[in-house]
Amino acid sequence: MKLFSYAAGILFCLAAGFAQAGERPADIPEGMGVMPSNVPVPADNPMSAAKVELGKKLYFESALSKSGHFSCNSCHNLGTWGVDNQVTSIGHKWQRGGRNAPTVLNSGFWSKQFWDGRAPLLEDQAKGPPLNPVEMALDSEAAAVARLQNAGYSAEFDAVFGKHSISYDNMAKAIAAFERTLNTPDAPFDLYVQGKGDISKAAKRGMKKVAEIGCTSCHAGPLFTNNQFMPFRYGSDEGLKSVTGKDEDDHVFRVQSWRNVAMTAPYFHNGSAQTLAEAVTIMAKVQLDTRLSKRDVRDIVAFLETLTGVVPTITYPQLPRPAGHALDWRE
């Protein structure tokens, strides 16, 4: 009888534990939540497995650069959290770009692309680098299409988009479809929110601190960005003003997400902050006029580290190539 009562007690405790496992902890600040699972998809570019696979090949395709040395993955390396971890990236003829390369991970959730938001959608963003003289440096959209035809892509475009469909627009659509799959769920913070795991005491202090001092007015919601433009009076870059020409847009930039931020150093549009602790300290001072203690900085960094999600497994694709002759990489 005693044994039965003991066993029943254990079962009751286990049942109670499981009942609480899915509950949201009470200490999580309002607005914070689990990484979304559904990426917005434009009506004119529906997802399909074949399109995603074509986009993956194009993402790794160096034929889209004039020298044949660079691909999307060169600056947004999927082996290193969608960045190259450099202050500014190397492009055509070893030139350096003017801004730090943001991560491509979770980029399907952003309302605008690039630091200055000049591209509304991933499709628009994908059209930029191949023709940028400092990046991939192709002479024209027609040159890009000719490169892809030369490399043997016509049949693959026909299979995804229909007959005679190889084009610069469809190239961008395929790359964008692939990029919308590059999402990072199940960060320690996400598991904590769902009652499936825990985070450290330091991370919990940091979580409360960022809400307390006002960081989450911009780094808001489950994505830890409000997807808006905000002034950041730091460095010489004019930001959005370089696109609009308006004085009120001087030093205005799109708010970057904190998702995976621990893995994407260096920080800021100019890559000037080498460590996450440095970035936290500068942002608090410049944006909030707040001088953080060393412990506060450590706690906030501990919290930001809990936002590192699980990266998708990407198998390097076999790229189309013509049989029996070499590609011409002459400039």
C-alpha cells in the first residue's frame, strides 16, 4: 500500500511538471516571444521545392560575378551565420564595400533590405550585388543572363518558371525563395518562452534590463526589431539620406534584429564594434544616454546569446555546367 502511494505521488508530480512545461514564464517582458515560423511570401513569387533548390544553386553561383570568384555566399556565408565576420566585405578586384554585410539568416522577415532599406523585398535585394561595381561587377542584367545560359541553367529555369524563362527577374525570385528558408528557430530563449528549457540567471537579468532601459522600443517583438528606420548618430555614413537625399534621413538606418547577434560580429553599419559587449555599451550611450555597469553589459550579452537559433542544414549544391568546354571568365 505504501509502495502504491509512493508511486502515485511520483506520477502526480510528473503530471504536474508536464502540465507546467508549456507555460510561458511570468518574468518575460511584454512583447518578447517565440521566433515566428511563417515567413511572408509575395503573391507573385510562390514557394516551391524546385524553386528553392534553383535559388540555392544561384546563391552559390560564382558565374554571377565578373571575375568568377564571388557569389552571394562570399559575403553572406551560410557556414558562418550568414555573414563573413569582416568589417566590410571584399568584392571585385579585391575592393572593399562601404558597409558591414548583415546576415541573410531570417531576412525573409524584414520589411526592408540593406542598412538603408533601399530594397523593399528580398527579390529587389538579390538584383543589387551582381551589378554593383564594388561587389560582383557584371556589366548588365543581360550579361548575367548570358552567364547563366553559358553555365547551363536554361533547362533548370524552364522547369521552375516555364519555357524560355531564364531572366534576371526570375534569377532574383529563385534566390529570394531560397533565402526565405534560411530561418533559425529554437534558440534557448524560444525554448524558455515555451516552458521547454531554461536560461541563466545572468541572461534573465539582461532580459529585464533591456526592457527596463528602453532597448526594446526599437528591438521589439519576437524578432527583436520593429522593422522600422531609426536615427543612429554614429560614424560618418549618411544612411537613408544617401537614398532619399532628405536631411531628415541623415544617419537613419533600418533597425537590425538581435536574432543570432552573438554570432555576427563585427557590429553596426560600419563594422566598428568588434565585440558584442562593445556594441551594447555604445548603443546604450548613443541611443539611450545610459552608461551601463560592467555587470549590466555582461548580463545583456548573456541574454543576447540566448537568441542564437538553430541554423538550417545546407548541403552544397551541384551546379550546372556545360559538358566538354570551359566557361569564359575573361573581363
